[in-house]
Amino acid sequence: MALTQMALDSLDFDATVALAEKVAPHVDILEIGTPCIKHNGIKLLETLRAKFPNNKILVDLKTMDAGEYESEPFYKAGADICVVLGVSDIGTIKGVIKAANKYGKKAQVDLISVEDKVARTKEVAAAGAHIIGIHTGLDQQAAGQTPFADLAAVAGLNLGVEISVAGGVKAATAGQVRDAGASIIVAGAAIYGAADPAAAAAEITAIAHG
Ligand SMILES: O=C([C@H](O)CO)[C@H](O)[C@H](O)COP(=O)(O)O
């Protein structure tokens, strides 16, 4: 059993809200993707928070510095999860964890471009990170990479932290991701690029929850 997260990666405010309206009943977590939050800001989080009380909301800040200062306003505005980069200083990561704990929410550490993912996972788990993000970014996907080997290495540590997996996941691979130990399965393009995003979201959620 894993939760599903839909990545809203459009730059357009109204299109993002309209897509969220279609998919929200069919996923557990709505993600405001990095390009989307940079373009639209905290107002979009406030709008989605008010419209979708039944979904968790992740804000993919990909914070690199000033962890507590940058993330606290988003937790205060209703984010359930904020993302900090695993390549950032441990003080930055601890800052986001501190802000999350202050609001009873979660901090996710994204391992994108981290060289030694196993060592970093152990370090941030010991620091209190709630979720480890295994993430093959869009540019890495374009170069042919996938998240599966990293997922196996991190899940094999059995540290008891939640594991989120993102990077081109679709219905055909969601079962493999779930069975490999993911707690959260992220899908962006597989949902927003589908002819029927609601149906695509429902299909992936059925697999994730199975
Ligand atoms: O985080 C993402 C990417 O780095 C852009 O910021 C995507 O939201 C994430 O990769 C999920 O999207 P898909 O890979 O299209 O499923």
C-alpha cells in the first residue's frame, strides 16, 4: 500500500487549479511542482488549501539555503510537506525539519543529484527527516535515467522513514515502485499528459493502494 501524489507542473495558475479539480478526488497528495510554485508563489498554495481540504499538499520548494526561513511560511499557509534538497547543507535540512515539526507537518529530503544517496539518507534520517525523496528529475529522465536502482538501495536500509518515488512513474511501473518499498508514488506527466487525467490518476491510485 502506497499513497499517490500528483505533480502539478504547469506554470499557469488557473490551469493548475482546473487540473487539481479534476484529479484531487483520485489522489492522496497534490504536489505544487517547483516551476509552478516559483511562478505562482504562496497564493497558489492558499487557493489549493482552501479548495481541497481532503488532500495533503506538498510544496516542492527544493530549498537549497535558509531552510527554516524559506519553508516556515508555507507550513503556516497549510503545506503538509515541504521539500529540501539533499545536496544542501545539513543545517539547511535541519531548518526545514524544525519548521515542519513546529507545525506538526513533514519535511522531505530530495536526493536528486546527491552522489552518495545511502550515506545522505542515513544522515538526514538521523536528523529527523520524515520522508526521503528518490527522484529522477525531468532532465535526468530525458537522459534516460530511472529511479529504480536508487529506490532499491534506500529501501534496503530499512530505516523506518517514508520513501517517496518520482521520475516518470506511470501505471505500467506503479506496481513495481509500490512493491519495491515506496510509501508515496508520484506521477506528473503520466496524469497531466493523459487524455483523461482523472481516469489516469484513478488507475495509478488503484495500483498504489492495492
Ligand atoms: O519534481 C519534478 C521535476 O523535478 C520538476 O520540478 C516533477 O514534479 C516530478 O519529476 C514528477 O513528474 P514526472 O516525472 O513527470 O512524473
